[in-house]
Amino acid sequence: MSKDADITVAFRVELPELFTVTSTEYEAMHSAWHKAIKVLPNYSIVHKQGLVHQGRTIKESSPMVD
């Protein structure tokens, strides 16, 4: 809570990797986001941030090869 009586609440949401869900699953996630944002009070701010990691992915079971 700030000195102006503003309240900050943070939620962590983990979404699936890009292109790993079916269109039905994507529509369900979109619908859930829409419903959650729609019920927020006036003057609410939503900040959604995505992190992208670039680089080589190595499976745990395979040996590292450079």
C-alpha cells in the first residue's frame, strides 16, 4: 500500500510455450484472461510480461556437446 492508499497486488502466471497448445486450449486461456481482466475495478492496470530465452536447448538425458 502506498501513501496514497493505492494497493498493489502481483500474480505470477506461467503460460505454456509458444505453439504448444491446440486452438481449443488457446481459446480457453484467452477466455480466462478476458474474464479475469473484465472483473477488475476501474483504473486497474494490468502488466503482462513475456520472457524469451534464446540459445541452444539441451535435453537433460543427452550429454553436452560443444
